[in-house]
Amino acid sequence: MSSDGKNLFNIIILGVSFMFIFTAFQTCGNIAQTVITNLNNTDFHGSGYTSMSIIYGVFSASNLISPSVVAIVGPQFSMVVSGIFYSLYIAVFIQPATWAFYTASVFIGIAAAVLWTAQGNCLTVNSDENTIGRNSGVFWALLQFSLFFGNLYIYFAWQGKTHISESDRRTVFIALTVISLVGTVLFFLIRKQEDTKAPGDEDSTNEILGESSSARNKMMRAVAAFKKSITLSFTKEMMLLSVTTAYTGLELTFFSGVYGTCIGAVNRFGSEGKSLIGLSGIFIGVGEILGGGIFGLLSKNSRFGRNPVVMLGILVHFVAFYLIFFNMPNDAPIAPMEGTDQVAYMIPSKEVAMLCSFLLGLGDSCFNTQLLSILGFLYSEDSAPAFAIFKFVQSICAAVAYFYSNYFLLQWQLLIMVIVGFFGTVTFFTVEWEAAAALAARGSDYSSI
């Protein structure tokens, strides 16, 4: 197998592993608030929105140390341990307790920072400037299949249900816990880069590995990774990309948690309301997969770089926000367990709601595939710190969004995303134009990125 073939194998395994873990976690996040409002146990006083706010808040802070953790223990072991904590968080829903729910939220926040930093490092070391676009697309498309399978089960299992019983809840979350553990085990199949060395390089490789195994060397690497993260945070390119990243955090919160809750709260949808949450997740996943396939796998055929994809993403999202504003009652995100009987500017339409789900997924894939691509291209030598900063900004904005989702009406949540999305698109364009100029100065083909 060629070197590129081995690297692509690693990317596929990485994507499939994330697909299993996030089939469990994203399905969990999509139905968490709905499940919690249906709990009969009066001793449980948790909030799905608050849990997600804690997760992303801790996630954000933990990105300051995650490059150091990955530098010390390596990306593969980092992902395995992080996957175990994801499984523990999901398992809490089998028999919910408020203290366990919020404690697990803290631990999964730490695990998420390490997991995504290790993922960025693994993606980058298995790519070069000619394959980073393809590999980002392959990974993103595989990851987003997670939205399809879990939500498909929810759609059929909860068909016609207006109340989620204890038996329904336990069945779903036991299955999701097992699925998450399967994804964690698959990380062991990723081949280390040392495995791809030519036979003649074996001695030098062993020498390097022997040196890096010393505690002193690992500590130096950890400190260096932390310093590099701080330094990169204040570079012009990273500060500009942080605005784009901030938008992805806000819209991530909206499509992964808030929008499903809105659909489930609309009484006009009748007995289909709860199952439509799962169907919405499926359509989001279809949009994500389609976007990852077209804009990642076919990126080498683009003569115009990343900007047209990001432009398409923001236009698609603006259309989705406009339709959601007209279709969804304004109090849907904060409606009580009984739901809402209010009507927006049109009678709520299931077809329009599902179209918006698809558009939300498609637009999100436009932004994320291009952000992964440009970060891997600009920071190929500093991938772990760069992806840690990316996740730091994204997660802190997601935490803020989950917090205000407890209080803000739908119109204000949409307005915030429109404003931040507009400026995030402008700043991405600026960085991409500079990257194109730098690439042209090196005499490389712009369409290869």
C-alpha cells in the first residue's frame, strides 16, 4: 500500500470512529432536553441546555491544555480515553441523577477538548497540501453519518409518542452507550506514522521514539505546545478565522440542540412532534454528508478555492433562518413540557421544518470543511495548537449560545446568528485571499487546496 493509501486508511478509520461516537452523542444531545422534560422522577432537576453550556464552557477552557496532553500521551491514546468519557456521559441517561448528569458534563468537556485536538493532529499528519481538502471532506462526510443513523432510530421508535416512558429512555441510551464504545475501540486500528516509514528508516525512528519517551522530553513538548497555542492565538490569520469559528459555534448549538427542541414543542404537529425531532436530525445529516462529499471530495476540481463554498454556506443558512422565523413560534425554544400553541407568520409546516433542517446541515458542512482545510493548510507544522484554538473559540461560543437558549426567544437567537455569520464570512474571505496570494508566490496551483 502506498504512503497516501495508508494515510487515507487512517482518515477513514478516524471518520468511522467519530461516526460511531457521535451517532451516540449527537443523538443524545438532540433528544436530551425532550427526555428530561418527560422524566417522572421529581428528584431530577437537570436541564439539557445547562448541561450543554457546561460541556462547551469546560471544553473551551480545556483547549488551553489539550495540545500539551496530546503532546505527552499521543493522539491515538488521547482519543481512546476521551471516547470512554463520552460513553460514560451517555450512560448517565440510563438512570439520571442530577449530580451525575452535571459531573459527567464537566468531564466530557475536558475529554472533548482532547479528542478534537487529537483529531486535528491526526488529520494533519496524514495529509499534505494536496490532500488536506480531500481528507477533510472524507472525515467530515463520515462523521456526519452520525446524524443519520441515531436519528433514524429515534424517528421510528418514537413514532406517535407524546410522552417518553422510562423503558423507552433506557432502551435508547443503553444502545447509544454501546455504539459509543464501539467507536472508541476502533481508534486502535489507526496506524501510527512510524509504521509507514521505509525499512531503512527504522533505526532513526527507534532513536527518535526512545528520546521522546523520556519524561523530560515529554514535558518540554507539552510546554512548547502550550506556548505555541498562546502565540498562534494572537496571529492575524487566527484572529480573523476566530470570527468564522465563533459563528460555527453558535449555529452548532442551534441545529444540534435548539432546533430539535423547537420542533418537538410545536403542538400543531400533533402526535408526530416527538418523532419529527429524529427526522429533523436525519435531514441535517443528509445536508452535512452531501456538503462534505461535494465540497471535500471534489475540492480538487475547484478553481476558485474555498470562498465560494463559504459564500454558499452563509446564503443557505440565511434562507434557513428566514424560513424558520416564519414557520416556528417565537417561544418554541423555551416552551414548557406542554409545548406551545402559538403560531408564527404561517401555520407550522412539517415540510418547511425538514427543508430547514437540510439547509442547516448543508450550510454547516460548507463552513466546517473549509475551516478544517484552511487550518490544515496554514498550520501544517502546528496542527495540534491550531485545532485547539479552533475548538476553544467554537466551544466557548456554543456554551454562550446554550446558556442564552434558556432565555432568548427564537427571533433573537436567529438575529445573533445572522450578524455573526455575516462578519465571519467576511473575515474568512480575507484570510483565504491572503492564503491564495502566498500559494501563488510559491508557484503552487491554487485549485489543489
